[in-house]
Amino acid sequence: MPIAPAHWERNLAIVGSGLSTAVLMWLAGYLLHFPGVHLPGPVIFVVLAIILVAGGFGFGRRASAQGPVSGATAAIVCGGINLLILGSVLRGHVDDAVQPAALIRIPGALLAHVLLFGAGQAAGRRMAAAPLDWVAWRSRVIASVVGATLLVVIAGGIVTSTGTGFAVPDWPGTFGSNMFLYPLSQMTGGIYYEHAHRLYGALVGFATIIMLGVILATESRRWVKHASALLLLLVILQGVAGGSWVLTAHPGFVVLHGAFGQIYFALTGVMLAVTSRAWLERRMPVELAGAQVDRSRSLHLAIALLVQLLSGVLYRHLKSADQVFPWPAHLHLSFMLVVIVFACLAGFRAWARADAVPLLGVLGRALLLVLVVQLILGFGALFAVMAWKGEPYTAQVILTTAHQANGAILLLLGVQLLLWTWRCVGAPRPAAPAARLPAAS
């Protein structure tokens, strides 16, 4: 495993803590502002403040050697990301004029981040645990991108389930306003679902840029650097596809948008795996009989899950025209049997390898558990959709969105199983021929 310069650990700790705390704050803000759940401003502030203090506590506990300046920098990283949302509360009307109070609120918000994060850091340093090294902090950065992407998948699923994809008719702006300055007071109903999804997309794009910078600064493997650059290109294409759908209403764009989102989620998991300590320390695979069977089953499963993803995306986005496109629903339901067979073959096979490669056992069990959950959610969603043909109701939205999000997690696990099987399991090497003794004279 490469040895990093000393400053990497400090910088990665700052970026990793700031980004992960911001992602958690965005999740809380999304849920607490949700239509039907919308809580009073002071309550939301308290919840977000608790998350900010907790982020500082984790930083202080795991980076106890870092002083207040590092903690303040991490807080500013978090606050800078949160400014993407803060703009929505700086205006009371729909033009792009920012209130004069913004000149006070923006520095005040950053100062509040520093004070709350710093308070948590001070408490964490008193309960210091084993510090994380630069590899672990880098993984924290990439894991934050994975988590943020899952939130985008869920938010996008809610948009699709509620049929609110055209609630905001323009792009990249929002009703003629700058997307980041559209007032929170105007985000109601379907507008909230669609606009929040766009903001989460911006968060993922910003986090991907951070991840790319981290990879370029810390990686020696060229292919990993190139892969991270391709991920940034993919997330840009994802956003353009979604915007093009809004502008043109062409179904091809929304299919690409839906498929790219879940594929990107799985690929961020790939980046997390190949930069992890376990991957870097695994130099040689474990030699096991039947290794080729392990590899082929994991490959077949990954392909099957990808086909099932595409059929599900086609069904979700073309179901309103099911008389013209009846085949996506039939394909999705029938191909489910193929996925079940391949998932069971690969999952139980990996589970059986737990003694030799514990990680494969964990992945196999997780895959089978998520598969069971996916089947329950899938039949529940199918029943909910068939039982009611009117406007989507709460249970229907929850089941269909959960089925889509859990499917993304299933694809992620399938790709992880493929990666780690090929990394950890190898065929036994043929035994070297025994040396012949010289014949007796």
C-alpha cells in the first residue's frame, strides 16, 4: 500500500468530515421539509445543529491530532456545500434579487457552522479513539458520494412515483429563477419533489468534483484516475439527460436519466471498493477449487441485474403508454425469475466461501437479504399500482420508490460481488513437477 505525504491525512480528514456532514444535513433537511412533514423552522434548525455538532464530534474523535483550525476548515467545507441550499432562504420573492440581509446571513451561517462543529470537535477530542489514516479518510469522501447518489435515486423515484417530473417546466433554471436561488417558500407539492431532486443532483455533481480532486491527488494508478474522470462525465450526462427530458418531453431522455442514475450509483461503489484498504492490501487471490465457477456466476448476476434495471426503467417511465409499449412490464416480471436464479446461485456460492474469504460471505448474505426485500417490495408495488388507477396515493408512492431504491442497492451489491470475487478468488496453480533423482549407477 502506498505511503502518503503527511498533509494528505489532514486534508482528507477535513474534506471527508465536511462532505459527510453536509450530506447528512441535506438528508435531514429534505425529510423535514417534505410535504406533509414540514416542521417549524426552529425545530429544523435544532436538528441540523445536532448533526453539525455530531460531525464535529466524529472529526475530533477520529482526528484528535488536528487542532481548531482544521476543524474550522472542515466546518467551512460543510457550510460551503450547504450554501447551495442557503440561497433558497435568502429571498422572499421569485426574481433573482438577493435580499440585502444575505450579506449578513451568509457569513453568519458559516460562523454558526464553525462554532457548532468546533464545539463537537472539542468534545470528541476528550473521547479520542484510534485515529483514521489517509486511506480511511479518503474512503469517507467516496462513501459520502455513494450516500449522496442514493439520495438522488430516492428523490428521483419519488418524482417518478408522484408523476411530478414536469412540475418545474424549465431547465436549468426554476420558473425563470436561478436554481440555487429559488425561494424555499415556493417549493410546495410537486414543485418540491422535482426541485429538491435537482438540488440533490447538484450536490452529487459537486461531490463528484471533490472526489475527482481527491483521487487525482492521492492515486498512483492511472486507470483509477481515468475512471474517476469518466464518473464526472457520466454525472454531467445524467443531468443533461434529465434537463433535456424536461425541455423536449422525449421519452428517450428520461429512460437514459433513470438508467444512468442507478448505474452511476453502482459505479461509485466500484470506486469505493478499488480505493479501500482491503483492496490495496489484497495482493494475491485465495486459491480455491471451482474459482472459475465463482467468477462466472458473479458475472452472470451482474449482467442479469443490469438487464432487469433497464427493463424496470422502461416500465416506470413508459407505463403511461402501455398500450404502445406493453413489453417492458412483461420483460421486467418474467426476467425476475432469471435474476432470482442467478442471485441465489451467486449468493449462496459466496456465502459458502465465508471461511476462506469472509468478505464474500458478507456480500453473499447481504445480496440474498436484499433480494428477499426486493421481491416483497416488488409484489407490493405491483399490487398497489394495479389496485388503484387514479392519482398516486401515499402507500403506492412509498412502495414503488422503495422498490426502485432497493433495486439500485441490489445492483450495487451484485457489482461488488463481481469485483471482490475476481479480486479475492483464483484457481489453484498447477503443482510443480517433482525433481527426478539421478539413476543409481
